[in-house]
Amino acid sequence: MTNNFNQPLGGNDMPRFAGIASMFRLPVHQSAKGLDIALVGVPLDIGTSNRSGTRFGPREIRAESVLVRPYGMATKAAPFDSFQIADIGDVAINPYDLKKSIGLIEDHYQQILAHNAKPVSMGGDHTITLPILRQIAKKHGPVALVHVDAHTDINDTMFGEKIAHGTIFRRAIEEGLVDPHKMIQIGPRATGYTAEDFDWAADQGVQVVTGEDCWYKSLAPLMDSFRDTVGGEMPTYLSFDIDGLDPSVAPGTGTPEPGGLSSSQGLEVIRGCHGLNLVGADLVEVSPPYDTSGNTSLLAANLIFEMLCSMPGCIRRN
Ligand code: MN
Ligand code: MN
């Protein structure tokens, strides 16, 4: 294939375990200038409520991404023939101050979006999605949202704080960053503080599909129906918390819950976003210290590849 787009360094040119571990072995750029899609890390873990360690997420996802090859064999998708993509490194968060870090993330994404690049982000804990959505909504207006997670992340406060990894979607809805009638939460489950914990989102118009609702079935029809609801024009954001998947396939995370999605159901959700007008995506909550095999980071890297494949305009080589 001849084009002028950045290509991943091939596994027959340099062994996959060698060389510089940039995301998908792509070139590293200093900014999002000239890019269609910017891969960016946000190494934050001071918004977490249980196990920490997501500050190491971007680095480990990059390390495991060396195994990802350029073509999707089932979808025939060819993202590196379709878009100019590069790894633009990490946001320099302040590891001592969550509120300042939120501001630093907002500034960083404002610059990415000013270059008209779409951010595809590696967390970091889920707190990062709020400042990203603020900038996305500033550019595009309120977005439709696909949210995969074991949790609804709609607490009003945590330890009295308005901003933490479990409050962000309440803030996003309150701030008008998201259209709740075009928002779906897939995978909430396990235990809560009250039996009504999931109700606030549903009361706002969000479609809440619990973990149990997903058991033993393909999620392709669910995504077909969500695409019918949203259409192919409305700017849409995908936020994928790795703990939406079952801890048996994604143990490396801070707040794991049993009864989660399989890796194939995770693929179905992301592949089901093809046809939506995706304007950005993130993969959050990978905590490498709890990922002794590296498989959670490897899965995360593959899910991020699938996000690229679902971006509007991605060529399929049938
Ligand atoms: Mn979350
Ligand atoms: Mn979660």
C-alpha cells in the first residue's frame, strides 16, 4: 500500500520486542499538528478510590501494543492506510494535585482539538474523561456517548469531592457536555451503596444496560439499535473503562467486579461504533501493577486499535 501516512514499524524490520515502544510502533510527534488522530497518554491515578497504579497505564499499553499489526482480519479495516496517526506522548499531569491536573489536561486537549486531530487517549483513571469531554463539547457541542464500565460513575461526590473517577458522568451530564438521551452505559453491575445507585442516570434518559443484561449474548444487536438512535451525524465519544470487562480477562485494574463482559463482547461494542460519527475515544483504568501477565495492557492495546478501525472514514479492504 502506498500512501503518505505514518506506518507502524514492521515486525520483520525490527523484532517486536526491540526498538522504541511508541504506541503501535508509530512515529512520535511533538504535537497533533497535521494529524487526523492523535494517540495520547494521560498517566493519572490520583482520582482513584481503591487500588492505584493507572499512572503506569500509558507506558505499559505502549509496551504491549508492539504486537498489534496494521490490519484487522475480521473487519478488514486498515486504519494506517486511512488516517495520519502518531503517538504524541503524555500529558504532563501534576502528580500532587488532581484539580491542577484537570486544568493541565484541558489545556492539552484544547491544543489537540485546535489542530483538528481526534484524540484517542490512554489512561490513567477515569477522571481524565471529564476534562477531555469539556474540550470535546467546547468544539462539537453536547455529544452522544458510549460508556463501557462496571460502574456508572455518577456519584455526586466522593469523600466530599465533586471530581473523582466515580463522579465524572454526573458532572458531564450536569455541565451539558453529553446528551443523556443519546448516551448508553454498558456493563454496570455488582454491589452499590444503595439499591438505587444506577437510577440517577436512567432518570436523566441514559440507556443503562447492566452487566447481567449482557450475559450469554452478542452485543451487536444492542449497538445496531444505539446507532439507529444516534445516527451517523451526531458527534459521538467512546469511553471504555477496562473494568467493564470481566476480571478474568482484565485483572489489571483498580476496582474489578465479577460478571463482566468478555473480550469478544468488548470487541463487539467497539466494532459496533463503526457508522457513528466518533470524534474521540479513550481507554482508561488499566493498572499495570495488578496486571502480572501483561494481558490487560495487551487487550487494551488491541481495543484501542479497534477504536481506530471504527473511526469514520476508515477504509475496509474487502
Ligand atoms: Mn469508570
Ligand atoms: Mn469502572
